[in-house]
Amino acid sequence: MRTSGRGGRYSLDAFRHVAMGEVSSTNTECLARARHGDPGNLWVTASRQTAGRGRRGRSWASEPGNLYASLLLIDPAPPERLGSLPLAVALAVHGALRSVLPAAAEALEIKWPNDVLIGRKKSCGILLEGEGLPGGQRALVAGIGVNIRFRPDDAPYGVTSLQEQGCNISAEELFSHLYREMAEVLEMWDEGRAVSAITERWRSVACGIGEPIRVNLPDRSIDGRFAGIDDRGLLLLDTQHGMLPIAAGDVFFL
């Protein structure tokens, strides 16, 4: 992949990295630093999390040997252009894993919006969180946990690890790939202006377009055919009542 040039907002040399030992969660650490005035473009990694969390408040197992990383961004884009950021983050994770997985590994795909799957089994978790700051700025944190050596045994869905896929890599080495990929993707994203480039690239690695799925919303579940995503990054669900765009939900293949 192209290496980000020097001098841009998301060039490689625009990012900083703090490596920590045990923390409650790397997302929590990033948000705390934002409240104390950190200017952003900060990566925080940890060897272990004592209170890792996933979407909708779910806990995230955080054993040593896996990658736990969060990226703090300050005002990365106007609110109306933030909708495609989860897709961009997933593309960066996908690119990092693609660069280290052996050819014999199972298919590497993204399930909407940002679950990176290997052989249709979850290989990592991505959690985006935001918070308003004094002075009107907004902090946004992209938390990324990758199963390298360990995976949960009690997940209600298929899970895998890089080690199971024949990839023996350290968390530090994987992070170096993620660091480069994220800089490149964020430059391409261009503060949300290049959403069409992001959605086009996302579709090329998408999982299950054309297949029947169930989308769990906070108040109901809807079945239909996954028709892809629109140019804003919304899921398009082809139902018996017509095409339904969905901004957020949990997707399950039927």
C-alpha cells in the first residue's frame, strides 16, 4: 500500500504513540487524556485491559498477547461527515491483517459496519466512542482489539485468532502494520470528504452482499437481503416492504 507522505494531517509523522502496561481500557485512557488537553492523533496501546468493553456496553476479554490499541482524534471531521469513519477504521484493520496473514488463512472480509472476519469468524473488536470537550471540540476514539494468541471461549458467535490462522506475530509487530494502514486510510478518507472512495473500497472486501441477514435494532429485529451499502455507508436491507437504509445495528447471517 501507499505510504502516507509527510506533512499532512494524517501523515505518519503526525501521530504519536504511548505504550502502556495494564490499563482499565485504552479507550478510557484516550478520553482522559483528551479531557486534559491532548491535541489528538495519539495512539495508546496496552499489554492488558482490566475493563475492556465492546459495543453496547459488552465486556471485551483482554488477555496478554493480543493487541489492544486506541486512536484519539480531535474534531476529525464535521458531524455530518463522521458516518463513514467506522468503515474507514475497519479498512485500516483489514489492511493490517491482510499484510500479516499467510496465504493459507481463511477469507478475510468485513461485516457491516466494522467487524473484521476471518473465515466468517470474528477476529477483532472495534469500538468508536465520542465525547464533547470544553471549548466546543469533540474527542473521538477508535478502540481496536485483535485476537492474536487468545480468543473468548464463550462468545455467542464464531471467533478465531491470528494464531489459529497460522500467523504467529507479536502485538507490537501487528501494531506497526496498523499504524501505517490507519495513516493511509485516514488520509484517503480526507476528513469525510472522500466517502465515495471509502465505500467503494469497503464494498470490495465486504462479507455477504446478496445474502439473507437479520439486523437487530434496539427495539426490533428485521430480516431481509443484504443489498450492500449506499454512498453514505448505510446498510441497505432489501425487505418485503422495500429497501430500508439502516444506520446502526447488529448483523447476523441467516
